[in-house]
Amino acid sequence: MVALTLQARAAPGPSTDDAIDVVVLNPVAGREDARAATALLSDAERHRASRFVFDRDRDRFIVARARLRQLLGARLGTRPESVALVYGAHGKPALAPWLADSGLRFNLSHCDDVTLYAFSRGHEIGIDVEAVRVMPDADAIAARFFSQCEQQAYRALEPRDRPLGFFQCWTRKEAFIKAIGDGLSYPLDRFDVSLTPVEPAKILRVEDTPGDGCGWRMESLSPAPGFVAAVVIGDRE
Ligand SMILES: CC(C)(COP(=O)(O)OP(=O)(O)OC[C@H]1O[C@@H](n2cnc3c(N)ncnc32)[C@H](O)[C@@H]1OP(=O)(O)O)[C@@H](O)C(=O)NCCC(=O)NCCS
């Protein structure tokens, strides 16, 4: 397991503690790990685990969720089993209200054997990770899900740069909709993100507001060879 601390670029206005604490778990699971980890889960989580069709997916969920409880417990000074979670209207997990007073916020993302956890103090946060790969239907997906501005930037890329550009765009958009908690109920054409290899990770626009004033900031990282990830954090508590 690797722990990273990203310092989000300084926000205009009063200074805030905007460190982003990212933990990378890779590889996630083996059968023995999952057996031991089950003890840390709640009844509801065990029930969810029992509904996975494939053993491998179930084991990954169990280990990743137990690790989330351990990471939250260590930051809250409580036992992993005592961490209570609630879910937003679109499924975003959060600490139960009596623990949320700690200010701790988190989000997580899985891809293959890599799980990323992001933590912050007092700022909503979203994270997404993907393996960069060639997808035959990437152009069609970009045409359907990317905003006009993103589609233009994507189409202008050299063919060799497109897989990276595609997944940079995808993870950045996902990290944003996960930070706000709306998931895919937030229309993906209402905001633009940077995606080319030469630009820093950035929110360029949210609805009618330029990215710099939108209240959210973005960082990118490469958590493992062949993977890209993005984190979005709120400016205000
Ligand atoms: C659920 C969703 C929020 C992310 O799903 P995903 O990218 O498939 O999966 P990830 O591994 O990145 O994230 C899953 C984790 O996000 C968290 N999560 C679930 N709903 C969430 C929400 N509304 N907001 C933030 N986080 C959420 C959960 O912790 C979940 O992991 P867990 O179930 O093990 O606890 C949602 O955006 C989705 O279904 N996306 C589909 C992909 C897509 O079409 N993207 C278009 C981008 S251009």
C-alpha cells in the first residue's frame, strides 16, 4: 500500500487546509485476505458481498471495504468495525453524522487490481482511476459523453495520444461528478475538463462559470504503471 499527499494548488481567498491524502492499494485481494477482512465489515456490507456473482469481485470488494474502514478508523482514532457509513441520494458513501463532525471526507475508486482512496479535512472530495488502454469504441464514447469543448480537444489529438487523452478526460469528469456526489445524474456536457498531454489537470468550466471560480480544484496522478487518476476537491468547507 502506498500513501501520497497531494497539496492542491493554492485557492484564492482565505487559506484552507487543502491537503489531499491519497492511498493506493495494489493489488487488492486474495482469497485469504478476504476471509480475514470479512470480520471488519458491517452486516449490510456482508450482505452486499454475498450478492457478487464472481468470487474475485466479491473478494476485491471485501478487502477494499475493510481497508477503507481501517484507513478511516486510523484517521478518526476509532476501531474499523465502529466506523459508521451513510449513503447520499446517488450512492456516495460518507461518514455517519456523528463522525462527520470530525471534518473527515473521503471517496474511492477501483480499476482492476488498483483501488485508490482520497481523504481530506473539511472539503468534499471525489477520485477516479482507470487503466489507459486502447478501446475500439473510444471515439464513439467520446462523441456521446464528452462536452463539445472536450470533443474538439480529443479529436485534435494525434492518434497515438488518444488513449491517454480519453482516460484523462474520463477520470477527470468522473472525479468531478463523484466529488459533488451526483454521479451520472449530473449532465456530463455541463462542464469541461482539460485532457491533452500538455495541459495540467484542470476544470475549465462548470455551467456558465469559468473553472477558476467554480469552487472545485483538480489534481491528476499516475498511481501505478499504465493507470491514470484524478482527484477533485471543494474550495470551501
Ligand atoms: C458510481 C459512479 C459514481 C462511479 O462508478 P465507477 O467509475 O464505475 O466506479 P469507481 O470504482 O470509480 O467508484 C466506485 C466507488 O464510488 C463510490 N460511489 C458510489 N456512488 C457514488 C457517488 N454518487 N458519488 C461519489 N462516489 C460514489 C463508492 O465508494 C464506490 O465504491 P464501493 O461501492 O466499493 O464503495 C458513477 O459515476 C458511474 O456509474 N459511472 C459509470 C461510468 C461512466 O459512464 N462515466 C462517464 C464519464 S465520461
